[in-house]
Amino acid sequence: MEFQQPQSQQNSQTSNVPPVMNHGGHEIFDVHEVLSGSLNILNTYTLLSPHVKDPELRDILERQKQFMTEEYNLTQECFKTGQDPSKATQSYKMQQGNDFIYGMKPGSAPKKPLQTADELDDENIALNMLNAIKGMAPVKTNAAMEVTNPVVRRVLADSLPNCIEMAYEISLYQNKHGFYQVPQLPQQDMQQIQNGYAPAPVQSTPPQ
């Protein structure tokens, strides 16, 4: 049997749809994934917090958790109402410099799984934080590409640079404390790859 939509739903336009219902089906499921994933990150940060020893890492964790809590609330609000949230979206500002230490130090002990919770240290905590943030970025990206509601799309799009900034802040902390080493290619190899691309010509007038 061929499925037929009710006549009242055919060829509907956004202007005729109440704001609270201004969401496509795919959007509902994708934003649901964003919100549940955001809650999982906040829960992860809460569970990790009592085990943090380094004041610097604790500061990063608390600032990021506070920011993500407010961001979650904005997303939840506009998703529920279909309208502008009560507050404008914000940009996360990390408090670290941008200097990475390059190169690999010999003698690092091989990584292995923890055997007890007592082994949880700042290195493990920072890695868990980073993985949580990095895992959320593609979920938000995919959702933003599927959303039909213009407000929810903008809120999700605005949150993506914040994921990138928070992940970068954590990786800088890891690198600074020797938890994350950054290898480099030989200079000759890097330059060969860098010089393998030339600027694209830009047409002065658009083609007719």
C-alpha cells in the first residue's frame, strides 16, 4: 500500500509551521545525539574531577565544563522552542599559549591499560577529556549539516570552533607535560610536500 501524507502536511512552508515544530525528522534524531553526547561529556568531566591533582589541569577542566554546560543549555533551549535562545552563543577562549614542543624523547614507557582505579592520573584524565571533546566534534558537524531549523543550525555551527579550541587547549597541556609528543618529518621532506602545491589562478571576472 502506498503511504500518503495528510493533506495538511503537504507542501508546508516554514512560515506556516509553529516554531516548536520547526524541525525535520532527521534533525530530531541528530540533535538528540548531540544533546545526549553533551551530557555524557559533562558526566565524564564530573567523574574525573575528584581525581585531578594538577591545579592547571583542574582549571582547564572546570572552565571547559562550565562553558559546555552553558552551551548545552542554549542548544537544548532552542531545540525545544525552535526559536532564538535567551542568551547569545559565546566563543571559548583558552588560557594557554600556542607553543608546541616538537620531537620524540626516547625511553618513554609503553602504554598499557589501567588495572585499578587508583592508577588514574592526570595523564589519563587529560586523554579522557581530549577524546570526549574530539568525539563530539563530528557529531555536531553531522547534525549541523542535517538541521532544517535556522536557529538550531546556527547554534550548532557556532559550537564547532569551541570543540576545536578546547581540544587544542588540552593537547597543549598534554604536550607541555610530556604526555603527548609531536614527531616531525625531516625538513627536506616537509618542504617538498609544502612546495608541492601552487596558488590557484583567480579569474578577475566571473565566466558568462
